[in-house]
Amino acid sequence: MKLTIGFSVNGDSVEVEVLPHWNLLKVLRDVLELTGAKQGCGEGECGACTVLVNGAPVNSCIYPVLEVEGKEVTTIEGLMDKSGRLHPIQQAFLEKAGVQCGFCTPGMIMSAFALLKANPDPTEDEIRHAIAGNMCRCTGYVQIVESVQHAAAVMSGRSQERAGKE
Amino acid sequence: MRTFEYLKPASVNKALALLDLYGDQAKLIAGGTDVMVQWKKRIISPQVLISLRNLAELSFIKFGGGLEIGAGTTHRALELSPEIREHFPVIHDAVSNLGSVQVRNSGTIGGNICNAAPSADTAPPLLVLDTNVRIASTKGERTVAIRDFFRGPSRTVLQTGELVTLFSIPAPLPRTGMAYSKHTRRKAMDLPIVGVAVLLSFEEDLKTCRKAAIALGVAAPTPMRAANAEAFLAGKPVDKTTLLEAGKIASEEASPRTTIRGSAWYRKEIIRVLVRRTGLICMERAKGAARS
């Protein structure tokens, strides 16, 4: 029997009909048509499905959808500003070649987004610790870390010169 | 259609009443990082899931000499607690490399312990800290020492109708160092091939061992204390030689299996090495704590 739940997605209130065993990722992709978050392993190992619930990154593929009732969900689609301009982290991934096949990218960026919110000037170790739950099968980790460093520099107004040297 | 009913009680008492009502048809779910995966893989198929996720009364870290941790506290909350990092670094060591940030934001210490995997990262730290586990049911409360809590892989002393509410940890002795090390193939998102927690309390000379506690993960069907190795260290000067001997003894006490992640002989070798290495970290930490 379907149940109706309400929560917020990228700032908009939504009401959806769900089955109790559905996970958050299924509802985001199949009901709300927000297909940025990807299904990789489906078991909370790969991080391709990473979204924020009340600001904290979680694996949406194993997050029971009934648990988001009344909470705030942020997906990759919510990072762009109203005028359609990419978020500085998205822009940094483009400029620093942090994207190869792109499948891990939405999850990577959501993990980076949560990191930079809590820690605007992370060390390389802190970046690697924060994205440890996001797997890149293209193995482009060096460029991904550089993208996050570049984004951190841009967002905090530090010179890109320094970001390049880090 | 394969599904379940998903109930979100508003209090522990209501959760206990639901547990009584549904009995073995129900399973508790906290962060779901084990339960949801087990359901998807068809390892479990409960008719009812009773969620503990939003119960504030289960989610707290309380200091006062010792330490009390609500069973519903996430690994991430423990990782980010400055007091845990300073006063109970063995817990910080374990939770900061458990799964990923995503897993730690959902998964709870109570779930990790009640899932009772031999590889549970939080088990060896709670074992060396002589943790008491508080268990509630509609009939009342009882307390079990964590060394008596595990009964086998995925098996605990919990009876139908019971749930774990609290981990209560006594204050460590003065001049104590504690640490957890895990041996994995990769740094992140990996279960330990072997996990070792060591706690050493020193006499005033900061050399003589007043008390030693050593716990091993993935070394037996349940997380275990290495009692012989502990007895060997007590009263002796702690250095590389005695720690290596303690490692040998702990390795002999262990009865690891050969699995896809490691052979029995290899696990025994790693226990020998990790007891020594982790013991050396304890010495440094005890000296650091004595200086501050």
C-alpha cells in the first residue's frame, strides 16, 4: 500500500507516494526525475548515489525513503544557482578535468560540497578522507583532488596561483 | 511483492511495545547501513522494520569521569567529538576509518555492535574500555559486560523484545594510553583483515604496566580479549621486546579463520605485529596525556 510523504528537495517542498521498502535514490530518480544521483553498487559501497540529507552526505541507495519525511534533501541539481550558473565546485571539475566518464561526478561533488561547507581550506589528506566513499572507476583521483582544491581556492577568494601549487 | 511495514516509533518505550507486538517478525533498524543491504541481498526478510533513527533519547555523548554513548549515536558524531578524540582516542581511531563519511553519517555504534560481525570496528575499542551494555525491554533493564555480549557471528545475548540503549564506559586509570589499528588492503571502505585495540595504564614511572587490555577483531567467531597477553604485560616494563612477546601470546590465543579476505596464518602474523605497533602508540599517548 502506498504512503504519502512530504519533504524538501533542493529547497522545494514535494509530496510523493511511496512504498515502504523504497529507498531515497529510487524516489529521486524514478518519481522526481532527478537523475543526477546515480545507482552504482546499490549497497552503500561506491558513493555514486551520494546526496545530502539535512546537510550530511548519505548513500541514498540504502536510505529508507520514509526517513526523509520532513527533512531537507540536496542533490547535484540543487547546486546550480537560479540563473543557471554552475556552482564553483562544478566549474572547478570542468576546468581541472575532474570529470572523465562522469558517473561518479555527482556523488564526488556532493561529498566535496559538504566538506567545503565544514572546512573551507582542507588539506589534501582531508579531501581524500572526505571523498573516500566515492569510487571513480576511471581512477581519475588526482584530477578530482585538484578540482576540489581549485574550488576551495575560488570559493574562499584565495588566488588560483596558490591552488595550482598545492 | 517483497516489502515490509516501516514503523517509526516516537520513543524507546513505544519501540519496545512494538517489539513485543511483532516479536520475531520484526527487526530493528537504526542507520540501515547493514539492515538495508541485508534486505536487498535477501539475507533477511522481516515483515516489519522498527526504526530507531530519529530517537533523540538514543543519540548522545555524555562525559563525567567516564563516558556514556547512546546506542543511536552515529559514527560520524563520535568521529567529530573533540572530547572523544582527546579522552577516548581508541574510539576515534575506529570510527574515523569505518566505512565512508556517507556510511558514518547513517550508521550507529549500537547497530555496529548488535550486527555482531567479527569485523565490527567499534567492538575492540569497547572491549578494552570494559564497556557495559544497557539493554531494555518492556520488562525492564539489564546490563551486560561487552565481553559477554557476543555469542557468535551475527549472534548476541539479545532476546526477542530487547534492544540496546546505552554503552557505559568507566573512567580510565590515570596515565593510560589507548589505540586501535586495523589492517586492510585499502585505506577506506574496507573491513579489517584484523583489528587490534590496546589500552595500557602505567605506574608513575610511565614504564611499568599497571593494567593492560588487548582486544582482537576478526581473530575468532566473536571479537575477543587476549587475556593471556594482558596477564603477561601486567607489572612488566613496557617496551618493544615485551610488546612483541605480548603480540606472540595474543596471536596464540586467537583462532582466526581462513576467509576470502585473509588466511588464518596471515591473520596470526598480523596480530603479532599489530599488538606491538598499537602498544607503542599507547605508550606515546600515555606520555602525551601525562605531559598535558
